[in-house]
Amino acid sequence: MDRRDFLKTTGLAVAGASAIRALSGATQSVSIIVNPQDPIASAAAAAWAIRELQSSLSPQGVTTKIYSRVEAAPAGDRYIVVAGGSSPIAQQLLKTAKVTMPSSAEAVCLVPANLGSKPVLLAGGSDVRGLVYAVLELADRAKYAEAGATPLEVRTAVVETPANLIRSCGRGFESDVEDKPWFDERSWWGDYLTTLATSRFNRFNLQTGHGYNGNHDIPDAYFYLAYPFLLAVPGYDVRVTRLSDAERDHNLQMLRFISDETVARGMQFNLALWSHAYQWPNGDTNYTIEGLTPETHAPYCRDALTSLLKACPNITGLSFRMHSESGIPPGSYAFWETVFQGIKNAGRRIDLDLHAKGTDQRHIDIGLSTGNPVSMVPKFWAEHNGMAYMQASIRELELRPPAARAGRPPTTEAERNFLRYGYGDYLKEDRNFGIIHRVWPGTQRHLLWGDPVFAAGYGRAFSFAGSLGVELLEPLTFKGREGTGKPGGRNCYADPSLDTKADWEKFEYQYRLFGRLVYNPDTAPDIWQRYMRHKFHHAAPAAEAALSNASRILAVITTAHDPSASNDSYWPEMYMNMPIVDPNRAQPYGDTPAPKIFGTVSSLDPQIFATIEECAEALVTGKTLAKYTPLDVAQWLEDWSVAASDNQAQILALATDKTSPEVRRLVADVAIQAGIGKFFAYKFRSAVLWSLYQRTGDRDALTEAVKAYRTARDTWAAMAEQSKAIYRADITYGPIPNMRGHWSDRIAGIDADLGDMEKHVTQPIAGPATSADPAVVRMAVRVVLSRPQKPSFTARHTPATRFEPGKPVELALSLAHSESRRVTLMYRQADQSQLWRMADTTWGNGAYRSAIPADYTESQYPLLYYFEMHEAGGSGIYPGFDKDLSNQPYFLVRSSRAVDPESIIRKFGIPDAHRGVSY
């Protein structure tokens, strides 16, 4: 298009560019230079981003106008050149500034340069999406500029490329009561999607059929089988009872609108179809499906999918759940073959994401048969969110298949149980599909989260072994699940003045941190700090620190102590107490070792974290553990809780308005998380002391166990009492007691368990389970009550970079030699169905040396390894965690046959979708 058509189509011309107050305090206007012949800069998404920039500058009193050439712009203006990185003007400016612009997908640059005698700012991108990010960065700087600031003045060139090629945000439709209002509100979607784009998410996934784990007892069936809620399919008389044609047609219009608005912002739009059941027996339901039979079920879904993709041309990807929870029996490959033919019949490219649980290569091949790229999407840290690394191991319960039910043949889902909660065996170097890790909402779903350190750690983790990236199931996911939706706002504030206009606005800081730091883990702190300054003014540093300290607590609890990998059972954010003493006490935790007590609970990463029982046994026997122990975890939690509480006091001392909703929301959620952290710190210590008592009969261990548990209980009760003024009494994420309610509801379970422990104080001491030296036991009690002292190992190691399959991987750890020291090499293929192996090291040439054997490296998988160091003064892991616990505690080395993510994308045909090309 020519310049006049471009300006008319994009609506970017602003008349009357008279000189007025600029952000620097001077008088000027801004000239935005866009060449209509530049296919990147003149794309629709780029034009939208420029409008966002203009909207951000206008309230600052800045007038903008679009020109096709700098020479046409008035002298004295501030000049912003918006251009594709390969365009002639961008290349000229980059050369002048001596800056190199990467050609990789979604690269961004903001480069100050001179064009002749005129100083200009280049806002460039390697593709449309990269350019959108560059312009939105300027818009964000202007939006959150402080008085007297010059946000458009960039003194040092900024060049960024994404660490993760896919950065998806998933929003689930769970309840017609709670979710239909936001689904139907067109004005709601603009700010939400703009926030995602500004935060550099490049994909939005609207989830349907996600609210149940099967097709039984479905009280709220809206969108559960999505097709008949959206359209009538020619040749089939399929209807939803109680749903009018008008509402059905409106749903389709809204889906088309949402997908259009998503793509208009340079993002992909994915639609998740988690359920394909059409009958849901056992229980009352608000909607049923009529007109389907077993014979017409698959053909109907095939044709409905084709019709839906044609009706919504900006659906760019689909997500499927294919195991039994989809409502389709295991082994029903023919059903999926029929349904996926509907994707092929749509006649255009659709990226396919397949939920990894219960799948095998045949499912993948069905997806690939459509001619579209396929990604497998495993869960990251089971149905929770743990620390900022890929777990080194999975629980023993997931390593072995569950016992087959009587009379039923084994299924792929059962035999491949190791895929239930992790990446399983899908990280082969020669895989013909992508990997995207999905962050499930079991750990934290309702309270504010915001830690830049862990966010950056996640950004480094999600490209693990060539993975493509991540999908975050956003805050409030599963709110109102399984028919528990309630009116009155999804944030459930007891005081309506605390609520935000849109539910997601409460979590805007989380979107910003997660999105930007997953895009670039080395993102400059000003990206989030300017937002905090805007919201909290002088209290911003304290607010940032408070939320950072508080936000680590639940992730670490989840990693170190996981009584259930299912989010339907374990919700540490509103924890249902698990007994320390009596396994017969009521509790919701089924998938946990017997006896079902607090001390036997496994970590979600048992290779790195010891259980309470392991810790107590080591204390009694004098054995040192290289693993991190519950005592280490307790100290971390206590330190963060104390720091968060101190930061909270600083916020209240510095806040300009202590009663503002922003301040009250943050202070309340920090206080709750600090309380949870202190509770678990003291409960961990109590449980270790109780285990010592059980082993030795030591009265001091019992007395201190009771004291610690009483401190934990009182901490929880105080936190719960304070939260009554903030949150309603019934926060619903499901119908069962552990998935709804309030923190105060949990006190009765804690009191019952504490009472069971206290009874032993007045009872005669039973004979100890093991004999132990009283002095050793006294020392063990002191260790539990003291700050843990990990030995300091000054070690050096140059990690292997690549290995040749079939050749040994020689490894050396430089560490001072000691006759009492034992160093062990631990290694495993990147296959979670396997166990770790060990090899002794020998001392020589200034290092402890070992090798991963040649027969083990003859593998399709990358290798993981680390070192354990044991000596009389203590044991440890190398590399282990750094001081902020945000790193991977082991090394990953890839095969010489491995391909980088860009090569994976080219191989599987993903480039168009992920390089920001409009559909």
C-alpha cells in the first residue's frame, strides 16, 4: 500500500502536531517514521502497537504524527524510526551505531543513532512480533514515566532475543456463573490481551472442557463439549438442552472476536478442547447434549472441528487432552484419527499441542498425520509449581505403574505412569515433535506472586534440552471448578473496595514478571520497577522485596514436600493439614507413601530433597546427607517469612496512602504467605523431632516437637484471623473441603494433630524403635533447633558441552584432596522413567575424576549429572543451589546429535507461527 492508504488504514495520522510539553520538560512533538514499503513495520500488528504508543504519549501532553521518511518530519521533533531489522533504514542506523541486530525470531532492538544530523531512535524487530515488542516497550516506558522523566530517551542500545520460543498464557472457562461474564464482555478483552502482549507472551490459550477429570458428575457442563455450544454442524441434529440458538451463535461471535483481537496484537490464539465426552452420567447437570450416538460421535467432532476452524480463521493452534480424562476411553486411537481428519480438512496450518499424560508415539503420529507441527505438553512439577528448574527425579509412586484393576487389561496410560506428572521419556534428541512445559495451578492460584529472581530462573529452565518453552495456567485457574462458581467476583474479597475492575488486574505484576523474564531472564530491572514505582511510589522497593520474599515460599514447600501430585488434593496455599502423629486422622492425600503421615511424604524431587524420616534417621545414626533436608527447607522458609514481614512493615511506613487497595491487597497476601512459610518451617522441625522421639523415646525430642508444633499452629491461626477481613469465608476451587473454604477452616485439623502429639507428653514413654546413644540424640535435638550448617566446598568444574554417543564422558571436579572425603558422580539420562546411577571418583592431577560409561552414552537422550561430596564435617551436592535457589542444581549435557530450538522449529515447520507473521 502507498503512504496515504497506510495512514488511512492504520488510523495513525494525527492532525495538528503543534509543539507542546514533551516528557523531558521541553516543548516538542514526536515524529514516528514508518516506511509503508517495509513489510514488517507496515503489518497490522505493528500498526496496532504504534497506536498503543501514541495512546501512552497523549496523556503526557505529547503529540505524534506518522511520516514515511525522516526528511519529511518537522525539524526539532523527537524521531522514532519503526522498522524491520533487515530494512535499509534499520541497517543504516545499526551500522552507524555499531550494533548488530540478530535475525532470530522475535528479536528486539532500541538503538539511539544519527541519521545525518538528526538524532533518532530505532525501534526495530527481526519480525513483526519483535517489532511489536520494541514499540510496546516504548509505550510502557511512557505509560509509567515519573514526573520529569524522559522515557523515549534511550542512551544505550537495547538488543534482546527470546530465551524461550513459546511463551503461552492459558485461561480456563470453568464456570458459567463466574466465567461467562468475562467471556462475553468485549471491552474486557482489550486491556487483558494488551497486557499479555506487553508482557511478551506470544500465545494465548483459551481452555474449554478443563473443569473435570472425566465425564462423570458434571454439574456445570458449559463448553464441556465445546462444539455444540458454538455452532450447528450441517448434517447433524446435535443440540445443547436449554441453550438457545441465539446464545450459541453469540458464543461463536465472541470466540471469533477474541481470536481476532489476539492475532491483531501479534500473538497466536490457541483453543484448548480438553473434553470430547458427550454424555455425563451420575448426578444433576445444567446442560446435556442431544442428537449424538456412539456411531456419530467421532464423525460429528471431525466435522464440527472443520466448521469451527473455518468460522474462526484466526484460531492458529489447538490443544487436546487425549487420555481417559478427555472422556474418551484409553486406546481409542480410531476416534482421534477421525477427529484429527477435521483439522486436515480445514485446509490451513494449525499448531497442535497434545497434553502428554497417557500418550505414546501413536498419539503423536496421529497429530503429525494432519501435516501440522505437533508439540507434546508435559506438566512442570506435576500439577503444581515448584522451584526454578526441571526436577531431577520423580516420585517413586510415578515411577511404577499403578496396580491394574481386576478384570481390566493394562493401558498405555497406566504403563506409562511416569508421564503423568512430568516430561517422562519425551526428551529424545531425535524427536519429531516439540516440547512445551505447562505450569499447573496447584501450588498458588489465589494470592499475589512476584519474584524477579525465580521468574528469571524459570526463564532459564523452560528451554531445557531444546524445549520450545512454557504455558502458564494463569492465576485463578480452576476458580469455580466442578459447579462451585459463585457470583460476587472471582477474587473473593470480603471487602468489595479491594477488588479490581477485572479479576486479572490484581495479578498484572505477575504477568509482567513472568512474561518478560521468560522472554529474557536478563531483562533490566526497570521493566518491573517502573510499574512498582507507579503503584507504590516511595514504598516500591519495600513492596518489591516483600513480594519477592513471600513468593518463594510456596514453590519451595511444593518442591520439598508433596503429599499429593494432584492439584485436587494438595493445595499448599490453603493447606489441609496432614497429621504428623496418627495416619487415621482425616486427610485428602491418597497418592502418598504409607503410613500416610507428614514424615513419610516424598519430595517432588526425591533425588535432591530428603524426607523427614530420612533426615531423622541420619541424625540418629550419624550419617550425613548430601541431599537438602527438611531442616534446610525450614530455615529458608523462616528467613523469607521474617524478611517478608519486615518488608511489609516498611511498606506501611513508607506508603503515601496506606489504605489504598493496591497497598492493602499486597500487604494482605504477603502476610498470608509469610504465615504459611513460618507454619511449615516449624511443622517441618516438629515432624523431625517427633520422628526422633519415635525412634529413641527421648523426652526432650517430644517436648521440643510439641513446642514447635504449637508455634506453627499459633502462626497459622493468627494469619487466618487476619485474613478474615480480606477474603470471603468460602473460596471455591472445587466441591471437596480441601479445595474450598478459608484458612480458618484448617485450624481444627491442626489442633487435632497437635492434641494427639501432646497426649504423649503425659503418657509413659514406650520403648524406642532403635537403640541410640543419648548423647547422639541430645546432639540431634540441638541440630534440629539450630540454624543448619552446610559445609563449604570450594570446587570448580568445567561442564561438558556435548557428548559423543558411544564414548565415555570424562568429568573432573577440582577440589582439595582429603583422605576422609568421598566424591561420587551421579548421572542419568534425561528420561524420568529411569533411576539415577552412581560412579566412584578417583583422585588424580588435582581433581576427583570419573566418567559416564560409553555404553550408557549410546543413547537418544541428553545426560544429567552432578557430584555428591561426603566427609566427616558434612555432605553436599555440586553444583547444588546458589544462594537464591533459582538455578538448576545439576548439569545437563546434550548429545552431538542434538539440534538447537531454532533448528527444531525449522524441522517441524513452526516458523511462521512463531516469527510473528500475520495469519
